[in-house]
Amino acid sequence: MTATDHRSTGSDEHTGAAEQLDDRVRRFLAEHDPRDTEPLTFLRARFDAGLAWIDYPPGLGGLGAPRSLQPRVDALFSAAQAPTHDLGRIGVGVGMAAPTILAHGTDEQQKRWLRPLWTGEEVWCQLFSEPGAGSDLAAVSTRAVRDGDSWVVNGQKVWTSMAHVARWAILVARTDPAATKHRGLTYFACDMSQPGVDVRPLRQATGEAEFNEVFLTDVRIPDADRIGDLGAGWSVAMTTLQNERVFIGGAAPREDGLIGIVADLWRRRPELRTAGLRERLITLWIDAEAARLAGERARALQATGRPGNEGAGAKIAYARLNQAASSLELDLLGEEGLHYEHWAMRRPESVDFRVRSAGYRFLRAKGNSIEGGTTEILRNIIAERVLGLPPEARNDTSVAWKDLPR
């Protein structure tokens, strides 16, 4: 058989798999009419049918199918106006907790958490950052002390999106202060509804508080809710962070996000157009398209279970493009763009910049270069792990955490 024949066979197999998926979705929709089925019941049934995230194993919301076919499945459900979940509310769970649980969780943990996570019945948040650790996650000081079959946790976390509506949190805590800072960490799932968890709002530049600081006082976590091995928290956390960066900056449809909003504004409002702004829009549109194609590659690596450092580049591009596009939107609108109606303090239960004002998008985009890893840290990752440049000098990686100055 020639190389061309091999390629044809692979293409035929992909086409056959796609057609089988199409048929499976159509049969599911015939049995669960979105017009007559309660949304939560529909989402549960979709998960159980393996049509949630199709690349996941059977029984965990998937079919073990190629991830590249997921957009095809989603498009069929969208065309049928089927209920969907709110990624502005459960993004941490879907984009960060789920792949971590799949990679490092036990069978029992996967069965217990993944279904309500995907359906949106249980919101997740991320307890990683701390006031005293900055961008150095390995320096966290929140302590988890073993007490029989559970752990007692004390500490403070910060910048925790959706903590005020979350049922569960992914948590990195220090279990061995005598080990070096990277080796003394362990990864847990923390029940946010239990005593000792105190969630306090942090008001942002937008006037709202979608993220929070969280105080943990004698919070008990069963050892059964430990994810990964004792002391392996850094490795498990890297799985989370690599998936987070791909989730934030990964592939999206053409003209999705802020670049789509600005392009639509340009088309609808010809009176706003000037030559200088036109050049900026064209440049940003090209950059966004390049970032989208690079994001597809990052998503493809994520589908193999080995998200790489490409996610760091995708996330940097996402932040830069969002900030540039939101600035261009204000420049297009002129005085009209100065109107801002969101100063009233509130704690939103979902975040969707598409339905907000230009002023909100401009202010909210400023956080894109901080959340999910600061741009400075991500550039260091690319320099050292992708380009192979000499690493920055470090004198704290071979010293016990308890002996480090703080």
C-alpha cells in the first residue's frame, strides 16, 4: 500500500467516526427532545450517553473518540437549541479540575466528581495563589497536617474566581515543611461548604467582585479527597496549570471573543471608521487568526493528555489581544465608550464579557495578563523550557521550605 493509500484510509476512518457520531447525536436528540426535556435532566443524559467531552473514557462523559470531533458534536447540539452549561460559571471545573481529576484522580473520585462538574450542579474554584507567595506557587504556606484519616488545613488563598458560588475547590497545601518547596506540596479537593471556609469578596476595577480571598481555619479534608500521591502536589498542579492556559488561550471559532465584537462594531457602525483605526483592526484580526491556529495546536496536544508549554504562548497572546481589542473598541466609540454603568458592587455568579459594555470589557481585560499565570512568568517558561535559554539564578530550590526567609 502506498503512502497515499495510508492517508486515504486514515481519512476514511475519520470520516466514518464522524458519521457515527452524527448518527449517535441525532438518535440522542430524538430520544431527548430539548424542547420537552428539563435542562439539567438533558445535560445529565448527554453526559451518560458519552456526548459531553467525547475524548474522555466511556462512563466518564465520553466515548474515547478523537477530541477533534468535539466541535462537530457541539455544533449539532447548538443547532438543535439544546441546553448547555455556563462556562462563565463552571470554567474552572471544566477547564482545570476535570483534566486534573482524569489524569491523577482515583476511579472513585472520577465517578464522584466529573458528572456534576460537567452538568454545572457543582461549581469548582481554584485555591492556589496566596498573598505571601505571589507568582511563586511552590512557595505557598497554607498547611495541611495529617490527623488520622483526614487533614487539617489552615491558611489563606487569594484571587479565587467564583469561590462565592463554589461547592468544591482544587487546593495546593504544604504537607512537609522540611522538604524543599517543590517537594513538600500535596493536592486536595476541598469541600467549600464545610465549617472553617470563609470567603470574602475582592472588588475589582470593574466595580464587581467575581473573585475572592478565602480563609481556611481548621478545615478538615478526608484523605480520600487527596488527588495524587502525598508530596506530589507540584506535579499535579502543573497538570492543572498547563490545562488552564490552554483553556484560557486555546482555539476558538474565528472572530470569537473581543476581536469578533470589535469587527462586528466596525461593520455595523460605518460612521466610526477612520483610516488609522482600520489599520489597527486589520493587524489585530490577523494576530487573532494566527493565535487561533496556534491554539488549535495546543488543543491537539491537550487531547493527548500531555498539554505542553505551548499553552503559555497561547495565554500570552490571548491577554495581549484582549487588551488591544478592548482599547480599540473604546477608541472607535469615542465619547460613547466613556459611559460606564457597572460601578455598583455585586458578586456575579457568571462572567461573560460579551453581554457587557465596552467600558467593562476594557477594565476586565486588564486582568487577563495576571490571571492564569502572569505574562512575566509565562515568558520565563517559554524562554527556559521552549527556547532553551539559561534559567534565572535560583538559590531556594535545594533548601528546606521551613528554612527559607519569608
